[in-house]
Amino acid sequence: MVSWRRSFVIAIKYLVFAVIWAIVGVVIGVLMAGAASFDMIEEITANPGVLAEDPTIIARLVSATLGLIIGAIISYLGLIASFAKYVVGETVRKELEEISFARGAYAPPPPLTPYAPTERKS
């Protein structure tokens, strides 16, 4: 079983990567939406009749919304990937090591020292 200390370390790793993915998703979404889109929203709220005058505003609004949705999807996928890597992956690895060690099937890997042949004395 995974220890409490290891569980908290994994939780902190997951939290850090969750924050990083949230920031990445917001940055991508805002870059795709564009700064001009925010001015456009202000223009629409100040003068609702502008939609009839300039039909490209709707297309810009839809593209800005799609940019924000794509940023949210990237953020969510990163969050799921972080969960799979840190929480599930490390927990399963630890449990499999304990099970195989308890059965006696686990053998530690050989040391990574270079092979040096011994000299024969005749």
C-alpha cells in the first residue's frame, strides 16, 4: 500500500501540474480569442445595433468562443494526463512492486556497471 507521505507527494505533484495546465489552457484560449475580441464584446454591449451593421462581428465572436473552448479542452486533457501519470501510474507501479515482491517473483535489476572480463592466469 502507498504510504501517506508518498500519497501527499503525489497529490502535490498533481496539484502543481493542474495549476500549470490551467494556466496553459487560459493562455492558449486568450491568444486564440484575441485581444480584439474583448473590444468587440464591449462594442456589442454598448451598441446592440452594431450586429446588424457589421455581420463579421458574429463570426469574430464565434471564433473567439471556439478559441476559449479549445483552450479549456487543452487544459482539461492536460489535467487528465497529469492524473493518469502521477496518481494512477505511480500508485499502480507501487502496488505491483509490492505484490510481485511478496510472491518472490520480483528481482531487482542488475547493477549498471560495465562488464570487465577477468584475466586468466596460466
